[in-house]
Amino acid sequence: MADTKKAPAPMVNLGQHSWHDFLETAKGVLSGKRTSGSNTESTSTESGGFSGCNSFQDALRMATEGWQDGAAAMSKSLDALPPALEVLPDWQLDVGGAFPCVPALVAGEPECVWRMNDNIRATRRLTLIVPHSYNCMVAATSAQQYAKGVAALVRSMEGSGIDVQVVAFNTNRSASDRTGANYCYAVTVREFGEPLDLAKVAFAFHSAMLRRIGFAWRECTKAALPIGSGNYGYTQPNTLANVHAVCGEDIGAVCMLPGVADIESDYLRRPDQLPALIERFAKDATAVIDALNAQIGGAL
């Protein structure tokens, strides 16, 4: 019997890029560095409602300074975070610490002082893969709500002693490429160990990051012309195989969030849905976090 399994779509690897390098390439639209034949939507003066900001320059400013309003709105909703992502202090006996344990001291035990530790702090690493693309029917305000939820999740996991690398990942199929190839690229929003800038994380998934900065990057990257012209391609689901092909195998545990369009109707159309969105993202991360805890526990 013939094998009826569909072969995976070929993949065009457009690379993994630092935040700085991605922005520097995108700035090329201001100095005439667009690839011949590319679109010009990134700098259109008529796409303020579509992108969520008035100009490409406004998007660059937020990319540099962060989306302060988004970070502030996210902070107001953090009380909705479920306890599954919280870590309580753990008091342990040691030779030094906060205050003595009198019975242990009287008994002559060397470890006779209580010291407070956070459980398994900063020993767990997780790469959060967040879709960087969505279709043109998604409202800019929906993408902005999504961005607030991502920032809240990152803050929560950091507070739980998890070192989070945040990667914006794009998978697009071109209307002009008849091979059916998926064009993939990644932008490292936050590296392991980097100080947490919530306003930057929030802007990374703001509608202007895709529809101003992201489009500009495509317009100025020759290899990305098939998704930088026409309709900017068709958004495809991210896969773990493509993530590893672009980002490498050595990125630790991976949590892949759902795309904006996949959850828009349930979580993104009203501001009062933000707490539910944060809880949804927490559930998406729980299985990966539980696996990390099991690995650490087995190694102790």
C-alpha cells in the first residue's frame, strides 16, 4: 500500500535575530533600503487603525522605550493570576540566616538558624515561543490585549523562579511561492538572564510590532520578499520542528502559546477579558513548568 502521509512543507529559514538587529534592519525603510518589489504598508499614513499607532516613527519609539501603557494595564490584572504559578517562601535550617531555631541551637546542631529561600529559584529555564504573526482580520486592540497577557505570564514565571527566554516566532506561507514553503524567522525579545523589561515584552506583541516593525523588516530583507510583498503571506501555525530549526536544539524546555486569531473571540475583544486570558496562558504553561519541576526534583 502506498504511503499516504503528507510530506511536511519545505521551510525557508530566515534566521533568529536579536531585538537590536531586527530593529536596525526595519529602520531601512526610512533610508530607501526596501527590497525592490516589496510593499510599503509599514510606513503608510493610512494604517494607524490597522497597526495601532500613527506612524512608523511612533512604533520605533515604543520599540525603544517600551509600551508603558500596556505594562501598566497588565500590572492591574496580576491579581487574577492563579496560584499554580506562585512560589511561597521556603524556610530551611542553615548555619546562618534570619533567626535561630532554639531547639536546634540548644542541641548543638550546626544548622540551627532559619533561612528563607525561594523554591528552586533561577534553576529552571524555559523558552516561551509566542506567535509573531496573525491575519489582517485581527483587530489591533485584540493584539494589544494579547500582548498584555504575554507580559503578565512572563512576570509571573519570573516571580516563580523560572528564567524565561521570550522569542517572537513567525511562520508564513507565501502566495507567490508555488512550493508551499513556510517562511520562518525568530526575534529574541528577552534572553536568558536578561533583566525583565515588561514594557518591552508588552510591545513585542503589540499590533505595531508586526504591522509596522515586522512588515518593515520583511520589506528590507531580500530573502523575505515572498512574505514582504503582495499580502505579506498567509499565517501558518508554528511547529516545534521549525522552532528548533531556526533557534537550535539547545533552548531548553519550550512552551508554545496559541496564536492571536485562535483565541481572539474568547479572550481578546474586551478589556474585562484580560484576567481570563492571563489564566489561560498560565494553564498553557503549567505542563511545561510541572515537567521542569519534576526534572529538578529528580536531580536533587
